[in-house]
Amino acid sequence: MTAYKALKEEACRQNKMIPKLGLAIFTFGNVSAFDPDKAVFAIKPSGVPYGEMTPESMVVMDLDNTVVEGSLRPSSDAKTHSALYRAFPGINGVVHTHSTCATAWAQAKRPIPILGTTHADHLACEVPCTAPMRDEMIKGDYETETGNQIIEAFRGISPQEVEMVLVACHGPFTWGKSAEKALYNSAVLEEIAKMALFSIQIDPAVTPLKQSLIDKHYQRKHGATAYYGQ
Amino acid sequence: MTAYKALKEEACRQNKMIPKLGLAIFTFGNVSAFDPDKAVFAIKPSGVPYGEMTPESMVVMDLDNTVVEGSLRPSSDAKTHSALYRAFPGINGVVHTHSTCATAWAQAKRPIPILGTTHADHLACEVPCTAPMRDEMIKGDYETETGNQIIEAFRGISPQEVEMVLVACHGPFTWGKSAEKALYNSAVLEEIAKMALFSIQIDPAVTPLKQSLIDKHYQRKHGATAYYGQ
Amino acid sequence: MTAYKALKEEACRQNKMIPKLGLAIFTFGNVSAFDPDKAVFAIKPSGVPYGEMTPESMVVMDLDNTVVEGSLRPSSDAKTHSALYRAFPGINGVVHTHSTCATAWAQAKRPIPILGTTHADHLACEVPCTAPMRDEMIKGDYETETGNQIIEAFRGISPQEVEMVLVACHGPFTWGKSAEKALYNSAVLEEIAKMALFSIQIDPAVTPLKQSLIDKHYQRKHGATAYYGQ
Amino acid sequence: MTAYKALKEEACRQNKMIPKLGLAIFTFGNVSAFDPDKAVFAIKPSGVPYGEMTPESMVVMDLDNTVVEGSLRPSSDAKTHSALYRAFPGINGVVHTHSTCATAWAQAKRPIPILGTTHADHLACEVPCTAPMRDEMIKGDYETETGNQIIEAFRGISPQEVEMVLVACHGPFTWGKSAEKALYNSAVLEEIAKMALFSIQIDPAVTPLKQSLIDKHYQRKHGATAYYGQ
């Protein structure tokens, strides 16, 4: 038990942030924290209210989806998390929420267009939306296939540069170099989704941000010569 | 008084959750808790602010709408509650709110289309909307007829599988195997209603969720081989 | 000073509810409480933040707009309040807010259509919207003329039955038999305004509530045989 | 350090108000406070969460963008602040936020039309929106050029009378005779932006406020014979 203490504490702490940031109600949503050295991740147990969660109730799994510690059933989305850890090198946290506006775009099966610098501060293209899943994927190993659907949508897109996606008809997944960063990305995505919703209401023909401005904002936070932050 | 103590405490506790979950302002809305063994339900007194409610102020009624305990007048919607308890076997809680987005759909006299998995996690079809009531029903025993209107809308729909409805021009009613579950359903309904409102703003021609995805999500939480929760 | 103590305490208490109910930010909005025996009302001082208000800072005025007690300048809208007290018998409280959705309808110069029972529980017709003021009224005694514009809009409407109005291009005024009831009406109006906004987004051609349902809901709360409340 | 103590405390206090007023999440947004006698301003350090900020962490800069006190890197938007202090006489506070509705208008590259008296109470024209920046400005000294873009948009507009602007594709900047007033303006702008968004949803052809009403409301708060406030 001692071996995964810090990982379970981190997973618990970040899961409890989901309702505090207004990203889901009741038991919706889940966060996992990954330890690359041990190749395991700690994830929320399925259907447990955020207020009742403790580090001890977290479930530790390896990348083959075998539970290595924990007495509760893991989040039903655990296999999607492991699929992303296997496919996207360097990510140490995955978050799934049903945040209202991001989910509204996912339900509309539309990527979120890049309309402003708030968006470009975090990623340099629209927020991708997967294709709807094919029936055989849905009837197969659904949660693993959800991961595959995301991976498919990232052909030609760097998951280190674009840390968020909309799963069509479902909702958002985000990730990052830590569980905390993945959660931050979920909150940013919800804000971007809300702003874009309002912008298209003001002008349904609104045009995307021009490339020079995308580059400027993305690079000043993320480029080789970034000058944002300490 | 002792006989209904637990029931009244449960009704009071769940009523007080209505404003905490943001489902109604002032005295709008009401929750009842049903005891199938005694065939009575405890319901909010009419027009009493949530902050002032106590278990003692709850009104206990039988299914013929006779008050069996309590000195206050019951919620004016009590007869709708009893109609649902009489008609829908196995439900032990009923909730009525005027939550903003669900009521907006009810005022538009539109069922809420099933657009995403958040919806399908809870029910496998659109949220039904009753027909507007006929004048003779309105002028008759209005609150009982409101129940009848709901029951009419559920011909061919299982009230154990679909635990929510919009009463046209009025607002939502939800129910469940406990008052707590009925209240949970009210909060879920409001969230589904808000997401659907935003999705049709993004794409007015948005198409419903495909059947395979509806089945998958509904079954993984509610089917014989459900694997959600503990 | 003792003579108006209770009136000033009531005015202060209700003014402080404006930000708590989310009806205005900073110093926007104002409440007055009227004493029909003394024919004076206590109103918020102009431009004082709600957090700093005390009963002592309230301004007491008679119906000729003469300050009878208080060292601060009264709300700039005080003359609108007195015009309503003079014209509408039996009202003992007036509230003006800039609540977001009610103001949005006022800015659109549109009455709020009666679309549901939440609305009909409180008034049996649309929420009236005044005509835009004529230039000579604006350049004259503006705040008194604002009252006159409201009174003009109520030709043929009972201010005892319809306790709210939108002043075109400006925002809502509400009133009632007490300051507390007037404030309640402001919160109800904002909720009605939000629901109606969302309903017309769902169906731009949404039809008003039928008369039999308007009558039923209004009468069960306000008619001779009302059975809502205790 | 003692020389700038009060200025840094004021900058810290107003920065911490940004999340309290709901104007930005995480580290988005920044406030500076200017001392006209010393010709320096104190500004938020870059990328530091609001909860962790202290007066000591504020960065003091002169109008040539030289840091005169502080060990942290200043906000990446500091040069926009200094450009505004240099160009607009009499302003002693500048605020930049990514508040949701104001940013939505900025992303739509649209000025906010003047639709009601809430707006006219604060400025007598639409909220200006800059032109999108030219590529050579973006690739040059971007943050200074952002200030220049604002200054360009204010040809013929008094920055003492209109204390807010939308930077196209980016978001709002506001200012005022103090940092507190500049922050107040940011909250007012967000409220105006939300009301206008809702008004155009109610009536896409809504017409602007008539000039006589604009003059009346602006003058009663700001004119030579103003009678609002104490």
C-alpha cells in the first residue's frame, strides 16, 4: 500500500477538484494520475460521490487494466485512460468530465473553432472532435475503443501540444504532464467552449483567429522563447 | 407521530436539497417520500420557505389524499404525487421543481431530444413531454389530472426506466425508488436540458444519439450486466 | 429619528437582499419601504455599496419628494418610487434592479410573453413593457416621468394584480404590499425572464399559455378560493 | 521597498478581486496600479495564481518598461499597460481580463452596441472594438502594439469618458482614475456584454438607445450637474 500512497493522494485530490471547478455534478467525471516509473495509474472508483472519496478508495491499475491495488471497482472509463497512457508518451494525468458547454459541442459533433487568444494561449488549432464511433466498436470493448477513437482523431496532431479532445456525442477528455495540468485543461476547455458558443450567437459567420495571432499566443506561452510565467 | 418520524425526516432532508442544488427559488418545488408498507407519503407543506422547514412541518398523506398526520396544508401539488404513487409501482419518491432549463423546454412544449451519453446514462429515449391539458381537465381536479396527463404520456414507456417527464407549459416531475434518487433525477434532468439547449444553438439540425450508443450507455449503468458503480 | 426606525431597518434589510439574490452588482438597484400611515418611504442612499449600508444611512422622504430624515442624498430613482406610491393604492414597497435577463427584455423593448405556469402563478398576463419615453419627458423631470411612463402602461391593468413592469431600454421595476414582497417579485421576474429567453431559443414560434391554464394557476394562488400557502 | 508599499498593496488587493468578481479563472487577467508622482506602476507577476499573490510579489515598473522593484517576471501584458499609461492622461489603473461575455464579443470582432441605460450610465457610445492587428504588429513588439491598437481605436474618443475597449480576437481592457475604478469597469463591461448578448437573442434587430436617453443617463452620473452618488 505504501508504494502507491503519493499517487493515490494526488488522484484523490484532483478528483475532488472536479465539483469545485464546476465541471460535473454528482459522480460524473473522473481523474487518473499516472506514475511512469511504475507504469501504473490511480483512478477514481466507479460511482462514488466526490465528498466520500479518500486516497484509500482510489484504484491502482497497470496499463493492461489489471487492478494492482484497491478493493473497489475502478471508474468504468478506466480503459480509456489506459489507452491514452499507452499511446501518448509523456502524459501523466487524464481527466474526463461532462462539463456543460464542452459536452454541448461534443453532442453537436463539432470541433470548437479557434476564435480567440484565450484558446490560442493553450492550443494552436481547433479542439478536435472525434468521429462518431462505429457500431462494432461500440459493441466491442467500448471503453478501449473510445481511447482508440481519440488516438485516431490525433493522427497528425501532437498530443503533447493539443491536450484536449471532444468525443463525439459524449464529452471531453483532457490530459497533461500531471493530473493537475490535465484538470486545468478541463477547466480551460469549458471556458473556451462557453466563449465560442456565445461568439457564434453574436456572429454565426465568425471567422477563426488568424494564423499570425495563433502563433504569437501559443509561442509566447509554449515556444522555445516563451516568456509567460516564472 | 413516531410512526412516520423517519419518513418525515427523509422528506424534509430532500426538500432542503432543492435550493442547494439550484433547482428552485423561494418556495417553488416540492419533494415527497413514500413508505410502501404504510402506503403513505410525507410531503412539503404549501408555501413554506425551505430554510424554515422541519421534519415536524411535513404533511403525511395516504394515497386517497387524506392527511394522516401534520397540522399544515400540504403542497398544492400533493394530488399529482399521489396519482404517480398509485400508477407507478415501485417508486418511493416524487419531485417537482421549476428548474430553469427543464422548465424552458416544458414551456416550449418539446420533449428533450437524446443527444449525448449524459442523457443515455440515465434514460434510453427523449425526455417525454405531456400534451397540453384539455380545458375540462384544468377546470376539474387539476392536480390529479396533472398526474393523469403524465400517466397518459407514459403509455408504452416504463416509469421504472424513464424516471422523468416534462408537463407541457408547466415544468418537470421526476421520481425514483427513493426520494433521494428522485431528487438526483431532477438535477440530472436540469443538466441534460441545459446541454441540449446549448447543442441546438450550436447546430439547430443536430441529430439524436445513434441507437447502439444509447443501448451501450443505458445498459452499462442499468442492464443485467451493468458494470457502473460498486 | 425613532419615528422611522422600523421603516429604515426594513428598507436597509431588503436593499441588502439585492446582491444576495443576484439581482444587481455594485450599487445598482434600489428598494424603498413605504409607511402608509405616515405617508413616507425609506429608500437607499444614492451610490452607497450594499455592504456599507446601515438603517441610519437610509433616506426618509414624503410623497412630495421632500427629505424628512437622513443626511445622505436619496437614490436618484426616488421620484419614480414616489410616483408609484402616489398612483398605486395599497403598495408599500418598490424595487428597481438591473437584473440581467429582465433588463435584456427591457433593452429589446419587448413585454415578456406568458409561456408557463411559473409566470401564471404570479400574474395573469405578459409582463408589460412601457413605450420608450418621449424626448420632452426625458429632458424634463426624468425620474418622475419614468413613474408616469409606468402608470401610463398600466391603463387597464391592475397594479395590485400585476406587480412588475419593464421600463423600455432601462430595466425592471416591481412593487407589492410590502418591500419584502416587492423584492420577491424582482427575483421571480428575473427567473421568468430567463425561462422565456430560453424557451424562445428552443422554439422561436412558441405560443402563449392558454387562458384556462393562466386562470387556474393565478386563481389557485390569488383567487377567492386560493389554496396555495398556509 | 518602502517607497512602493502602498502601490503594491493596492495592486495586490485589486488583482485578488478578479476571481472574486468572476472575471477570470486560474491566472488569467491582470491589474496594475499607477502612481503618477513617481511615474511607476505595480503589476501582477506573470502566471502566479491569485490565491498565492502577496503585495511583495508585485512587480514595479516605470513607463519605459524597466523593472524598478520586484524579483519576479511581470505580467506578459505589462507593456500594454504602460502604453496606456503613457497615452491616456489621468488614468491610474488598468485591468485586463478574459471575462466570458466581453471576450465573446471581442472574438466576434464586434463593438457592444449601446442598448440600455445600464450601459449609458457608464459610457455614452458603444464599447469600441479595435481592428484586428496587422501581421507586422503581431510579429513585432506585440504587447506594446496591443496598446497602440487600443490608442488607435480611441482617435476621436475620450479615454476619460470611455474607460473600456475590446481588443479584437483577444478580450477586454479597462482603465480608470484608480485601479479600483478600472476593476469596477471590468465587472460593468462583463454585465453590459451579457445583457447585450441576451437582447440580440430576443430581437436580432434591436435598435440602439436613443440619443436623448444616452445623454440623460450619462450626464446624471458624469455631467457638470450630476446628481448620482454622494
